[in-house]
Amino acid sequence: MAEPLRVCVVGCGRVSKSHLASMLEIPDKVEITAVVSSDPAKRMSFQKEYSAKKAYATLEQALKDPEIEAVDICLPNHIHEEATIKSAAAGKHVLVEKPMANTVQECEAMLKAADEAGVIFMVGQSRRYHDAVFESKKLLKEGKIGDLISITGLLFAYLENPPTAWWRSKAKTGGLMIPLWGNHIIDYILWMYDETPIRVFCEAHGNNSNWEGEDEVALLMGFNGNRSATIKMSWNTRLKEEGEWDGKGKMLSSADIIYERYIQGTSGTMHLGDETELKLNGNIVVQGAQVPGNFALQIGEFASAVRENREPLTSAKKVVDIIRIQEAALRSAETNKVVKV
């Protein structure tokens, strides 16, 4: 059996908690060798809570540690490019939290650095690693719904205040709803179709002065052969009399959130609820919590790809297409025109 991959988690914020907790689920595959945070209190707290062997104040310090084989970058979107390039140059394998980066240009620079260094480069498209999601792809391949003709993704919540300060900035987030929430749905659509759309049209607007980016989105993608995909998202949907989604819990349907997908075929329909429940023509196929969880499967896939020296399922080379669609959507919203991809 291969030794556990020695990983350093860079950033001690909201999403890194999910990454670190998942690593503790699979100690046979991953060792938490170090954590990195410029905040001394967070650094010490995370090291203790997740039993990390070491803690560093900067990425540069961590990259000098020969015991660290790989980094898991859990930093704000606008820092992904710099952190990835530095890590690859130091010979560390890289898992970077989604979105891969804010622009295709940034992604290409990251891919070049990883390729030149000969390291594995994977993106944390964590929503891909649900059992129900895998099963939906399997059923599609088996022809259970015939030929795929459309996918519709719905994501509604009420959010008045950003759960973290950098979400206020359009430059740092790369937009807002499209890269932070829409990224997962775009990923699923491209994966299911196994191709990119030929055109994109998007209406995206901001209705809240607490941030600069979009909080209301309608995105339409056209594929060859009269096939399509639609995404409708809103942070202005009040699902209860008072209160808002606090941004701290999982992005799953509840009293605070509606999260669904409909996958239409020529001879059947699949419905994904939260990526944890899958129905085929109204009949439940997959339901309930999975063990290990999706984040554990994700980090396990990263570790296996490194040990086997192969491309991971959510390889950065493939994931860059998601950013191409995000860019096209934002450009369409700005120009009020259809954008050819």
C-alpha cells in the first residue's frame, strides 16, 4: 500500500475546514503535514484541531519544507494563480479550491507552471464527488434516459451580507454568484455533455450594495444538435419570513436554500436534489448521506493521482473550460449579447 500523501493546507478559512476534516476521514491516503495562515491565532487553532504536524505563517516557508509533497490551496480566488505557480515551481503537487482562477489567462499560466514542473494539478470541484452525481453520469452512459437534450440547474437562497469580506469585491471573486456558486453547475453540465457549448447568453445583475458582483443570474448555453443547458440562481429568494442563509453551512436545500437539477433525455428524466438524492423518472435511485463524504473522495482522488502519476478526474487541464464559460457568461451580461465560445 502506498504511503499517505503528505499535504500542506494553505489558508485557514471557511472552505479549508471542509478540506481538513475530510483528510481526517482517510488517514490511509493523506497526512496533514502542515497548515499555513498569516493569522497566528488561526494557525495555532487549526494545527491543534486537525492534528497538523507543523504550522507556517507563509506559503514561502512551507514550500521550503522537503517533507511536504503537495499543497491544498484554500485561498481567495484572486490569489490562486500566484500560489499555484509558486507551489509548482517548488515541485509540490497542487490541489486548488474552485474556481481554478478568475480568468482563462490566469489558468493558462498555472497550467504552464505545473506542466513545466511535472507536478499533478487538480481543481477542487468537490460537487463532482457525490455518489448521486457519479450515478447520474453512469445512468446517462447506460442510455437510461436516451440522448441528453437539456440540463436545468436551480439555486435559490436569501443572502444579505457576505459571509467573508473578500466576497464584497468583484475583482477578488471574479464576479460573484457565477464563480462562487455557478461554477459547480457549469462543471456538471460540461461533464455530462462531455463537450463545451457553442454559444452563451447571460443576464446577471447585482441588487445589493453590500457587494459589487452579481446576485441574480440567468444563464443559457447552446450546444450542437439543438441541445441546451439553463442555470437560474438568486440570492434574493426569501424562503422564510425572517433571516438569511448564513453562508457557513453546506450549500444544500433546507429552509434556507433550494438546490436542484433536472437532466432531460429523449426517453427519460433524472432529478438531482442537492447532489445527494437522485431520481430516475420519479423513482429514487440514490438517497442520503455518503461515507466517506464528497470532500474525502476528492482529496482521495488527488492522493491516488499523485501516487499513480496520472491525470485526476477533475484535472486542471479539463477544468479550465469552466472558466472559459464563466468568462463568456460575464462578457455576455456586460454586452447584452450572445457570446460564441
